Amino acid sequence: MMIKWLKFLRTVSSGRILVISLLFMLFSDEATGRRNREFKYSTPAPKFLQTESNYTYHKGERAILYCSVKHLGTKTISWRRANESLFLTSGTVIITGDTRFEVAHTEDSTDWNLMISNVSTADSGAYECQISSTNRDLRKEVYLNVKGISLTGTLHVDRGRTLKLTCNASGAITPPDYIDWFKDGTKIKPGGTVELRKRFFINSRAITSVLTKSDVIMSDTGTYSCRTSDLQVTSVSVQVLNTNKKQDKREPQGDRYILDSSHSHSHHTSYSLFMTFVSIVCVNLFRRLYFYSGR
């Protein structure tokens, strides 16, 4: 009887130990899960901070496209053009071969700004700041507008010839409304020998204006400027050359020179007079000889 009682107590004790072990494991797993959940919620997802979405620069300037991210953690920021699959940068590493690109970032900073030196109108377009993730929501698109203006044409023109200058300009979103022309600060108006023509290019957000002045004179020498409606300005210096003076009396032809026609005519006249004089002298001399021989 005693032996059976002891076996019963042993069984109960074993059962107690088993129950206690199960309870310990249950509470231990719950505590671990709670800790994991607490850790998960204590690491917020990366978030873009508020920055501008549109940037406008002039041709030749250094453009800065801002991107600021909070709670980045171990993830990486990359930049690319929105219409291209290849990345320009990854972190602070420059992937593109274009040395004008760089990333401005300091340790512990939330800024990952893309900088482009000496921008041109070809750099205009959408750019994407992306957090390394399969979540497409973790990317921010910004737009770069590059405005440019150029003035080309005949900088040296002969007096009496035609002067032609062309001004090309592009706008941020649409072409400039118009282009004004100036000479030495005075506005040029069409009329007489002056003609102004313009043309718009909607797809490239550009405008072209052509200044033509025929039969230029020496006073047309000066500084010519074109200015757009959004106040883009550029200038060139034009020199009118006085090349209508009489040419040198002798003009080369191969290794020989040809006398000017006026000198040739003068020389021929002098020669004719001389020969006439010689003829008269000779006739008189023969007459005298004949007269003396007859006597």
C-alpha cells in the first residue's frame, strides 16, 4: 500500500513539473513575441521629409535637387532620371560616367541632395530620389527646369552688307512670350532696313528671334542684346568694317601685276602723243633734207 502511495506522489510531482514547464514555455514565448513586437514598432519605416518638387535654373549654373529622408536606417538612397532605368548614384557613390553629378550628404544628416554642375537644357526633366525597397511608394519625383539663352550671328560685317543675328531662348515650362532686341541699350524696332522674325517650339519650350539689317553703315557698330519676357539677357559685340575703299592700284595676278585701267589709259595717251610728236619732227626733217638736196 505504501509503495502505491509513493508511486502516486511521484506521478503527481512529475505532472506538476510538466505543467510548470509548459506554463514557463508559454509565458516565455509570449514575452519574446512582445519584445519582438516592441522592437518592430520602435523602428519606424523610412519617410520622405517635405522638400520642393520643382526647381528652375539657368544654363551653366549648378543645380541642386533636394531629397531628405527620416528613419533611413540601413537602407540606401539612389538617384536616377525618371525615364531611365540606370541609376545616377547609390548612396554617395556616383554610378554615371558624367562627372558633373555628385551627392551632398554628411553623416547623421537626413539630406541626400543631387547636385549637377554646369547644367544645360538637356538636363531638364524628371528625377527620382528612391529608397532601396520593393515598395514603389518609397520614391520621390522632382522636376528640373533649365532655362537657356544664346545669341549667334555675324559679328564682323562689311559696310553695305547685311547683318543677321539669331537669339534662341527656352523657358521653364513654356517658351518665353517674346524677345526684345537692343543696340547699345536702345530698343530696336522693325522697319526700314530692319526686320524681326520669331518662331516658337512648344515641345522644347523654346523661342527663336532673328534680327536682320540690310545695307549696314559704320554707325551700326555696337553691342546688340536680346532679352526674353522672363528677363533672360545675352549680348554680343558687332563690328562694321569699312572695306569699300579704293583697292590698291596694282592687283596681283599670279606672279605678275596688272596696271589699273586708269593708269593704262593715261600711259597709252602719253605714248600716242609722243609718237605723234616724233612723226612731225621726222616729216619736217625729211622736208628740210629734200629742200637742201634740190639746191
